[in-house]
Amino acid sequence: MSTAAAPLALVHSTSVKPDEVRRRELAGFLRSRRERISPEQVGLPAGGRRRTPGLRREEVAQLAAVGVTWYTWLEQSRDIQVSPQVLDAIARALLLDTNERAHLFSLADTPDPAPVAMCPTITPAILAIMEQLEPLPVVAANSRCDVLAYNRTYRHLITDLDAVPTADRNFLWMAFTDPLWRKVLVDYEDATASMVAKFRSAMADHVAEPAWKALLKRLRLASPEFDEQWQRHEVGLTSNGEKRFLNPQVGLLHFEFTTLWLGPRQSTRLITYTPADEETAERVERLHAYALTRV
């Protein structure tokens, strides 16, 4: 008995492009959010009998002030352009919370023009941990390299951070504009190149945010050295490693630093500095003792 040839309709590639997968996920997400909202929740009359739960497509389009056909295409995973402003309107119409809004813009592969600020992560408990880790230097920072908190040892690791204006407490700003940082960071060129590469990688998720653009502009205007490194387009990831400081109070310090993330996303982190040798451990004790005398 002979075997019939497979129908041509079944002989085809099953590969799906990533953009198509993303559009399907976006369409499914929009439908699920629409179906969970009742008309009463958004100030619309309930109307007659509904064949599907939640809002109708035309109602979402009305609330978001977009065309019904255009919104229908979006839920049908059509390949159409979506502006950040329209996504913002849809997010508001569907009553999306912080996580849902971020997911919407991620699926649309579009930067959020008004990202919701992350909840503060430098809690009293975190500050207590930082103090308990003394004499080890510990600092908390976000992905934009802003210094958010530090313990007493770290305060005097490079310069007296309490004397630095809050707006200037940024690793990049201090490294490229404060001459003392050039003296204290033993491997200055490698350290700053790594910082710029990590900053460029992190900024990929924040290209539309005013605070990030303002910091970048400020750095490029203030430091030709930063601008030159920025134009190399090097990228890097935050990781653990080693770092050396020529501290003004106690001399050379050789550390192994460890990054501890404080949330589900790689944003706010603790950086702890552990002595790499006995000499550094003894000098850290002295630096801590010095810090305790400074009010």
C-alpha cells in the first residue's frame, strides 16, 4: 500500500518572527485587560446584553480617543505603528497599574514618555543593613549612577560625600568633574570606561526620560573626556569585580566589590566592598574609626 504525499498546505515553515510573537502577545494582553473592566468602572452606561465580558473595542477606542478600526487592528496583532502618546491613552483607558503599563510599553517596543517612578527602595531596613555591615564600605545607587545612600565608612572612601551637593552625588558626575576622584581611583581609566559602558547599556531602557537625557547632556558639556568615551558606543553589564582606592586618610585599599539588587529589576542596588587582603582589612578598620569621629 502506497503512502500518499503530504498535502502542500502542510509543507511549510513553522518559524515565527520575534516581532510577530510580540504583536500577538500585545494583542492578547490588550484583550485580557479590556475584558476585565466593566462599563461602570469607566463611567459608561452598561447598555443591553453583552456577548463578551468587559468593554467593547469601540468603547476602549472612545475612551482613548483613537480610531475604532486602528484599535481593532492592534488587537488583531496587525503590523501597525504605535506612538507613545497613543499607548499612554490606552493605558489610562484600560486602568493599567504600574506593572501593567510597563508591560504594555515593553510589548509595543516603545519608550514610555511618562514612566511611573519606582517605589522607593531605600527603606529604614536597608539603611540598618548598611550600618550593620560596617566597617565595610557600602553604597546604594540606581541604574543612572545616582548615589542614594551610603554608610559612614563609604562616606569617606573617596571624598566626604556629605559635603557634595545632593544633585551632584552621581558616580559619573563625580568621577569626571572632581579631581580628587582621579587621584583616589587607582585604575581611573579602566574604572571610568566601565562606568560609561554600563551607563550606556542602562540608558537603552530610559532613552525618552528627561532625567536621563539631562544628565547625559550635562556630562557631555562638562567633560570632553566623558564625551569622547560616550562616542565609543561601548556597552557593559553591572557585575562584581575588584577595585583599588588610594584613600587620603589610610592609603591604598584593595577591595572585591559585590552588587546586590534591591528589587525584581536591575535598578537600585547595594554595592559592598570587602577587603581583598589583610592589609586592606586593617586599613578599613582605621578608616571606619576615622569616620566615627566626623559628625
